[in-house]
Amino acid sequence: MSTDSSLAVYCKGVTKTYGKGTAEVMALRGVDLEVKRGELLMLVGPSGCGKTTLISVIAGILNRDGGECAVFGTDFGDMRDHERTAYRGKNIGFVFQAYNLIPALTAAENAAVPLLVNGVKRQRAIDRAKDLLGRVGMQDKVNKPPSELSGGQQQRVAIARALVHDPKLIVCDEPTSALDHETGHHVMEILRSVALEDGRALVIVTHDARIFEFADRIAQMDDGHIVAVANSPRELKL
Amino acid sequence: MNLIALKMLVGDRAKYLGIIMGITFASLLITQQASIFVGLMSRTYGFVTDLGQPDIWVMDPMVQFIDDIKPLQDTELYRVRGVTGVAWAVPLYKGLLKARLDDGSYQTCNVIGLDDTTLIGGPPKMIEGSLADLRRAEGIIVDHVGASSRLAKPAAEPGGQPTPLRVGDAIELNDHRAVVVGICEVSRTFQSQPVIYTTYSRAVQFAPRERKLLSFVLAEAADDVDPKDLCARITAETGLAAYLRDDFARMTVNYFMKYTGIPINFGIAVLLGFIVGTAIAGQTFYNFTLDNLRYFGTLKAMGAPNSMLLRMILLQSVMVGIIGYGLGVGAASLMGTLSSSTELAFKLTWHLLVISATAVTLICLFSAFISMYKVVRLEPAIVFKS
């Protein structure tokens, strides 16, 4: 296991298989990957290559079958379920393709969810969520439910939610794929400017070539492997 | 997180109302049908409990319930009085006699003959007149429901309202003239016949001539005598059956429970209410959870432990349970209140509220359980599936 303190994510030979017998599918076939603190890494590759499985393993919401994987030096493999859940709640932020905002809650309440999960008092959590919503330009929409927000606005609420509890690592799954070009760009600008503060690391799974320019590094996956890592899309001929 | 759970629940209005409707329906059906059942059963022994005073009912050993009259010889009264420990004993006549109405039709009435001297066994509440008025010639006291319905005088004009029987009116009881001297209130009888009180001596005159006419002997234990022991002593010394009031009421209910299809019919209705309520509420609640699985998964991914999610589901379930139970019991009570002046038997006791609450709790627990099972088994990785 790497002890390099500059690493946010360290994966070595990670494997993951779904199903059994004839239905067995090997999603990860020995992935090696490192993400540094303060780095925005994009995972790209064709559908079914294992990108989502890899960030699920990195985020501790899916158990790997083999290999090593640590986030800020912590290996989920050594933890019990409840310990892993607690670690996720404190250290990892999520941004989803479909936003996953709870329809019955306001923007501020949605953004406050990770704090509430961690036991923070409601008013304090809402105040902090409003601060974050202000930072992503949503200060005038804090009391709106998701149904009254555009896709871009919902994704900004989701970003505020991912950051509200000061996580060390943020994982994003196709954060811009449901957005138009301009909105996607704006969302990425916010993600880059707000999320990478304080030595956080950002891992983004995406197909969206329009946002590759925001990456510090791009890791290309294919058939369960990282086949290339580059500093720009040109190097990968994407 | 509790507020989030409740907001999630209320946010999906259609399902929220669907679950509440299911629980309300179950609670209403269980409470209402059980109340009618209890009301109906309490009518079977209402006459026994209406008579507050005597401790002990003495009767033929073959009597199985209050309306199962097996007359005794008048001399049995003296035999009971002769048992040590009996403070007093009085005769009681109870029988079905035909009353001839003004329009020539006949109405079967429940005629009660009270001891001429003491009038023990009279109606629990007088509305007009007094019990002592029974001592007037040809006097009878009629229950107010019978007086205003089955014994009412036909309307003067076709389509008009019948005129209730009033004090001073006369009717024919088994070809004998009787004059109404009072109107009383009694518990409804199982067969809903009008109840007519008169004296014992007058009742046996009204009754068809038979060798034995004494229906029951009502007895009271002396101050220092245990009524239960006295019952045993009366039975031992006279060969008659003697029961405490509550035991006789219970015996009557048990007869109806055992030999009529009433408990089964109502039991089926209550069971159906429970099953349908469980199915509707359980299915809708489960669908609600399925619809929210993505959000539960999101919460799980964000660090919400299973215990927190289970608490949320339980809270949602308790919330709909309390509302559904309240609405169901409220609706049942309203129906009972609205039907209080009708023939419908309805008696809502605290026991039924507890039974209904237990049934609703089971429905909610079942609904919550199948949802919890789904959420506990939920892989948080579901959040990355689009």
C-alpha cells in the first residue's frame, strides 16, 4: 500500500467481477491508478469499460474483489460496512448524472443532506448549505424545489451538496451529460473553482469531450483496464 | 433526517394519500364491523344488564340464554326464598305477546312482568311517567323506540307520519286492554321488538294460559353472603340454575357466539378489512419506497447508515398509520353517531379501539418491513446507474 501523502487515491491491481458462472462479467481487470491531492482527473472510455465500477470502488460504495485501493491512505477493504459508510459520509462527495436531488426538498435542504446525515443540527446545516449555494450562484434559489430549477441549476445544487461537508474526495458521474454545452461549461467552471480548494481531489467519469479541457489528467479506460493516462486529450487522441 | 423522511412521504401526494386511504379503509372496516358486532352481541344480554339490582338470576337448568324461557312453577319462588343467605327473591315474567295495533295488525312485543310489590327489574330510565304508575289499572310502560315505531298509531292520512304511542293511549295485549302509563328507555333487544313492562300479576293475565308462567326468579344475597357461593347453594338446594348477572350475560353472548353465524360473518368482514387494508397500504408503501430507492441509495452513498434509513421508513409508516387510524376510527365513530337513532347496533368500546390500533400497527409494520428489507439490501452503487 502506498504511503505517499500527496496521493488522494491509490489503486493497484483492482479487480471486480459481476455475476457468476456463464453470466460472469469482469468489469475491472487489474486497474492501477493514482490521483493526487488538488487534482482533477477524468476517467474516459467507451460504455461498459468499467469507469463507473472504478469510481464506485474508489468511493467505497462497491466492494472490490482484488487488488489494493486507498483513499487518502484509508483502505475500505479493511473496514466494516458501518465504518465504510461513516467514512464516506465524512470524506466523500458525490455528483450524479441525474442529480438525484430529493424532489420534496428545497435546494437548501437538498444541499444540507450530507451534514444532516452526519448529525449536524438542522439550522446549522441549512445555513451552511445556503453559503455553498451562494458560492455556486444559487443564492436566490435556496427555497426552490428541484422541479422549479433548470438542469444546470439542479446540477449546481448537487455540487453544493457534494461540497457542503468539506469532503476530501469528490466523485462525479457524467456531471454534464444532461446539460447543454454552455451550461455544462459553467458547471465545470464551478466544479473546478470550488471543488479543488483545500487539496481536495476530483474524479470525474465522463463521455463529454467538451469538458476534457478542465482536466489536469485524463485516464482512458478500455475493457476493465486503464490503457493510457495523459495531461491533455490530444495526447490520447480523443 | 426525520423531517426529510416526512417531506419525502408527503411530497409524493398520490402515494401518500393512497397509503392513508388503505389504512383508513382497514381501520374503518375493522372498527365499524367490530362495533356493530359488539353492539349486536350486547343487545343479546341488554335486558340482563338493564336490571341493575338483583345479584342472582335463578332459572330452569336447561335455559341457555335470556330468551330461552323455560317457565318454572310459582312455588319455585318460595323455594328460592327459603335458601339461607337469600335477602330477597322476586318473580319475573318474560315472554313474547302479541299486541293488536289500531290498524288491525299485530306486533310481537317483549312483555316483562315485575314483582307487584317491589317492581324490581324495572326499566333503567323513565322518559315519561314513573315506575309506580304500573300500579294503576291496566298500566303498562312502553319503551320509546317501540312506542314511536312498531307500536305507533298509523298515520291519519295515507303517506303521513305515524303517531307515537303516548301516555294515556290504550292497546290490546293478547286480547286484554292495556293503558300506557309511562314511556321508558331500555337497551335495544336483539330482535328489536318493543319492550313492555307491567306487573307480574298483570303479565300472567296477558299471557296465554299455561301451567307454569314464572320465567325467572331474581334474588339478592344477604350482606354477609358471597353471591357466588349463594348461587351454588341455590342450585344445590332447589335444583334450579342460578347465575350472577354478569355470568348470565356472558352465557347469553356465548350462546349466540356458538350457535349463530354472526361471529363468523363479522369476523370475515373484519378479516377482509385487515387483508385489503394490508394489501393496499403495503403495496402502495412498497411502491413509494421503490420510487424513492434512488434517493435512499443516494443517502446511503452519502453516509446514511441502514439504521438511519430504517428509522426514516418506520417514521413514515408510523405517520401514515396514525393518520389512517385516526381517520378510520373517526369515520367509524361518525357513522356510529349518525346511526344512533336507527336500528343499527353500534357499540364502540375502548377494547375495539385497541384492536383496531393493533391491526393498523401490524399493517404499518408489514408495510415498513417489506420496504426496509428492500432498502437494507440496496447497494449504494445504484446511484451511478442512470
